[in-house]
Amino acid sequence: MRGSEGNAQDSSDAIIARCLALHPKLIDLSLDRIRRLLARMHHPERRLPPVIHVAGTNGKGSTIAFMRAILEAAGLRVHVYTSPHLVRFHERIRLGAMGGGHLVDEDRLAAALTRAVELNAGDPITVFEITTAAAFGIFAEAPADVLLLEVGLGGRADATNVIDAPAAAVITPIGHDHAEHLGHTLSLIAAEKAGILKPGCPAVIATQDHPEADAALERLAARVGARPVLIGGQDFSVMSERSRLVYQDEGGLLDLPLPRLAGRHQLVNAGAAIAAIKAAGFGDLEASVFERGVTEVQWPGRLQHLSRGRLALIAPEGADLWLDGGHNRDGGRAVAAAMADLEERSPAPLVLVTAMLATKDAAAFLANFAGLALEVIAVPMASQVAATPPETLARVAAAAGFRASVATGIEGALDGIDSTVYGSPPRILICGSLYLAGDALALNGTPPT
């Protein structure tokens, strides 16, 4: 593989780094830049397998993980595009294959990025736009039965929203996040997310956390002419009953095991995934396929139990170590509820090891753990210049009533936890940012595969 300047050593990381120089001075939230590049690439977005497009604030990746697990259990080849990555950029592009897909290899990724950069010819473009175009080029050249496509930010003006007629579009639960880009009200945020809905194409709206979002999405789906429109809690439902996942729609009932992914919120994501698979035309599957999917699903960094690896060894003896990348108010509420469920089943003092970006509402996130967590240990994220200083985060935690301290990093935080203070081995949750989750998985020696 040769780079755009004839350098045989160009890596995908180096190419992506060079793309930063192409970033436009002002972001106009337009699809013009990526459409221009895709035209020069002879429109790979028009040569993709059927696309299930997913937008939302929380649960996008988990919903895609459920769909992938179910569709692969059915023997289908499933392409997947997600963001952000946790450890390596390659995690964003998964190529479908019989028997299960695999992350894009370095040679193929670097070649696709090089071609996209050359065809862009130095024009202003964002890194996400140029890498999305490269991903479409990769997906168009590899046969598959379906592409699961996650929105990067918002929906209406997101680089992925060049798909004219998705097999289905899914809106996962909406909440407050990225207000500087999407707006400060749920109605404005819903309008951005609903931008992926297309006339005459199926729309699946997951059960929402906020009635305002539910009403706005239903209104917007009708306005754009999406059809059918399937609304969680109305057209399909999912619940936990006698330690089983029960999904029901007009086609009948599925009685399945509880998902492998922990947390009550995963029932909502599983329900949206099943509804989307059916709406997209893949619904004629045996119940055993859905059963395999929900029990074999994996999604790193989302309520992930770290029972092995370097961090598990550093943690106090007997500690119960968990990892989650949730970073906003609603994400915090979901993971706090999961921790409360664990506390009810197996009581243990809860300690948070946390870092957050400065753009996030740390007080709102931490408020979910009031009365549940005993201590908050703030750590830095050296790779993120926009991270909240740990001293600031510790002050926010202290003001919220938590015992708060600062550590030099994840390893230092774990090494410094004294179980004798609590009287029993603690439950430790590393949380607050997907970037922190990526750092933790890298340190632990268990990156996504």
C-alpha cells in the first residue's frame, strides 16, 4: 500500500491525522462536502447492501449490537459502521462474512482512506465525513446481506445521511446531549435525529425516556411520510417477565432469555432491534435465532464486567469491576439503575472511578448515583484536551455530597482503593466517558475485536 505522497509506511492513523488539516473553518451542518466526495468516488453509497440506519442519543450501539448478533445467528453477512471507537479506529468498520464478521484490516483501511483523500483533492471536509466516505467504499466492494449504519452526530446533517431509501430507520431513546449542535430542547433534538427518516421507508421509534421526545418523533415521522411507523409501547412492546424477555407485536410474541448485555435499558434496545429487523424485511426468522442473538450479543464498554485482565488484577481482592461509557444524564440514569439492581441482588459498596469531557454535565450525570455510590475518584484523560480537570470533577462530586478524591489515572485509582474502609470488597464502576472506557480497555489488555 502506498500513501498519497508515495510513502509506503503511511498508516491509517497517519492518514486520519493529516485529514485534520482539511477541516473546514466553519461547520455549516451540510451534506454537500461528503456528497461531492462520494460523487468523485462513483457513489459507493448507491452500491451498498440494504441499510438499517440508527440515530438517537443513547442505545444506538447496543441496538446495532443486538441486530448484528441476531442477523449473524441467522447466517447472514452483516456489515457494521459505528462510532466512536474505543481503542482503535478499525473498530468502526466491521465487514460481514459467513460465520461472523471481522474488523477491517489495516491494509484495506489505509488504501480506502488514501483513495478518499486523493479524490477529495484538498477540499475542506471533516474527518468524520472523509472516513465515512472511505467506509462506504470498503462496504460497497465487499458483498453482504445488510449494513447496520450508526449516525455519528444528530441525523439530519450527519455524514451517514446520504442513504436515500434505508430498509429501515431506527430512533433510539433521545435525551439531552451535544446541545451546542442539536439544540437545547428535546423537540429540537428530535427534529435532528428524525432527519434520517425517509418517505415510504419503515421507521422504528424505540420506547422513549421522555414523553416530549415520543410525541415529537411520532409527529415528525408522519410529516416526512415514513411508513410503516412502529412506535415502542404502541406497535411493539418488550418487558421482563419471570426472568425472561417478552417481545410482542401484531405478528405475535417472542419469549426469549434475558439479554447478555446488563441493565434494564437493554430491554428497550433489544425490542427496537427486533422491531427493526422485522421492519427491514428480515423478520421471517426462527425464534431460536432471536434467542441466540440476545444471549450471544456483545458490546464492549457498555456495562461490561471486567473479570480478567490487568485492571482486574490491580483492583482490590474480591472487588467487582465494571465499565461503562455512558456520559450524559439519561445514560447515567440507566447505568445507575443497573448498579442498583446489582446492589439488590448482591450488596457491595459502590465506588466510581470517573472522567468526563468538559462539554458534559457532570453534576447531572453524577446525581443519578446519589444514595448509591459512596465515593467518586476523579482521574485525568491525558488523550483528551477537552476533558474536565479531575480536580474540578472532584469538586463537583463533593458538592453533590459524595466523598471525592483525585487519582493520577485509572490504575492509580484502583490501586489506592482500600477495602477496609468499606468493610467488604467494593463494586467499582469506571464511567463517565467512552474515551475513558477505551483507555480502560487498552490498559486492561482487552480491546474490542
